[in-house]
Amino acid sequence: MPDKIPSKKLKIQKVYTPQSGKVISRVALLTGCVQRVISPEINESTIRLLNRHDVEVVVMPDIECCGSLNHHLGKKDLAKTSFVKNIESWYEEYLSNGLDAIISNTSGCGTTLKDYGHIF
């Protein structure tokens, strides 16, 4: 664990558009409830890297957690509520503005996202 919580450098917003103005892809980034607090620089680096390659990044403000913490603690109803909320949020964004992918740079979240299909 770090001795102190790192400071955030990027302004918090929903959409991070490449400076070039050219968008070749649009993705939703799951920032992780723990990672966004303990290691925000990982998410910021991911956003900068994707933007540098003309990928627009959407960080859904209503997605607080992938649900893995509750799922692993046996709180299945709370976890399922998170799963459904996340899927509905991403689907709404997909229908409204388009999404090419949902990505995660957090190992626990990535594993849980892959399990959504098995859980349902």
C-alpha cells in the first residue's frame, strides 16, 4: 500500500476526447472502485495512452463498482444489482452514442466482467 493516496492529475469528466479531434474508436473504461482511489495514475495513463491513439474514452459516472467485492464476500444480491446496473448503463451509452468496447485495466474487475455471462 502506498504511504499516501496519490493526487489526481486529469480533470474528472465523462468523455475524454483525443486532442487530435480524430476518433477512430470509442470505449468505456471501468476505472475500478479501489483503483480509482489507491492508484488513479493507472487510469489516467490508460486514458492518455488511448487518447494518443485516437481512441475516445468514456468513464461512466454512475458505475461505481464492477460488483466483485460484494460477489466475493457472498453478497450475491448486492453484486447482482451492480452487475445489472453496469450492463444497463453501458448498453444505454452504446445505444445513445456508440461504444466499440468495454475495457478494464484492473485485474479483479476484468475477471469479474468476463464472468458476467456465466453469472447470468
